Amino acid sequence: MLTGEQFTKARSFIFQQGRLIDKKRFLYHFADGAKKDVLQALACYQNSDGGYAYGLELDVTCPTSTNICTEMAMFYLDELGVTEGEVVNRIEEWITTRHLEGKCLHPKDAILAYPHGGWWEDGSGSSLSLIGMLGKWGRGTGALFQWAEEHYASQDPPKELGVYYYPTYLYLRFTPGAERFSDDLKTIQRNIPSMLEKFAWHCPLLFHPFGWNGDDIDQSTMEAESLKAVATLQDDGGVRVQNYENIASYPVWRAVWTLDMLVALKRHGLLKNMG
């Protein structure tokens, strides 16, 4: 699946191009690094209001808390198995307060004032993924889940599955109250193979929240997708994800995606005797 030489090059690439949090994540997963060190690095991105900022999601660099960066923090915490404690309490309160009081999760003016990816200027649909992750952790309130149920019901049901459709996937899988939309979840799960074919260049099960949370994906599919992902590794040790080469943050994204791939391979038992 992945040779020792490829793993060594990938490790070197992550330490050359990655941020401190990427290096700490690597050490935690592959070199007996401490979970507390990852949490300390992650804490640098959390604001006093409980949300996250400062480019934790590389294309949103403003210091104001955003749904986008908070979503990324929740994925990292989920990866660590951290679902309790003060850091999670603060996240839950930030999400709950802003949804129930109608406060903006997408501070457009703040985003525009700092380097950012243009695709984030028009807002983001991360509410469902934030609430879905809380549901996965056994967190959240009845009022918040009622808000999410009404919000979801106001939208058109999914007809096809795109590579960035994971907020709906997370909501339908994990949120109390989403059971009434079980047919929509079945539609999404039924369309996963066509998504993987259409977006083969992206390898979404290895570089994306579909994979990070996709324990409903069968092993044979994961193995096939893993082969595709490993095939994107370049001579410098980093993966190449097509269609993103023209964005300014691409070099660092490559380190993040390379690490995500290694972590996914390990989680699914496809990375052996490495590290």
C-alpha cells in the first residue's frame, strides 16, 4: 500500500511544509507524541468566545471566530477522541449561543479584511456539520437540535452528492431529530460510489471529512480509495490534489492532506510497520 521510503518522504515533507499543529499531529499518531501537545497547539487558534480562527482552516486567516475554523478544530478533536472538558464546553456554548440567538457564524467583513480564499466570501454551510459533530459526541441541546431540524427541513433534499456535501452527511448521521430524514441519509450513502468516481482526483475519503467520519464506508472501498490517494504522492513526499494548485495556500495544504492521508490509512488498518 505505502512503502517505507514513501512514508519517510511524507514525514519529511510534513515537517518541511507543515505548521506546528501538523507536526504535533504527526508525532502523536506516528512517534509516541503526546495528545496534550496537539491540544496545546490547537489552543493557539481558539478565541475567548470558544470559537476558532487564525487560519486553522488555511483559507480563512482572520482573528474573528468562524464556523469554518471551528469545524476544523472539531475534526481534530474528534480525531484525538476528545469530546469532553473545558475546550469542548466552550465550543458547544459558542455554537449553541450563536445559532439560538441568531448571531453570525460567518463574519464576512472580518474575513475580507485578511488574506482568504475567495470561495469563502459568500458564506459557508457549516452549521449542519458543527451540530452534527456535537450530536456525534453526545453533546448539544434539544433547542439546538430543534433549530437544526427546522433548518434542514427548509432546504431541498439531496439529489446528488458532491465532495463538499459533508455537512448534510454529518447532520443526518449523528444529530438527534435527524431520524425523520432517514431516507435522505440513505440517498447520500447510496450516492457515495458515484461521488468517488466523479471526484476521483480529490480522493475524498482520504483528504476530507467524508473519510474522517466515514465509518460506514466498507473496507474494500477504503482500500481502493487508499490506492488512489497513495498514487498522488510526489517525489518530494507530498500528495498532489488536482485543481487546487493555483491557490496561495496550496503548499501548506499539501502537508495537511498528506498527514490526513497517513492518519486515514492508519485508522483503517492500511498502514503497517511505519513510524
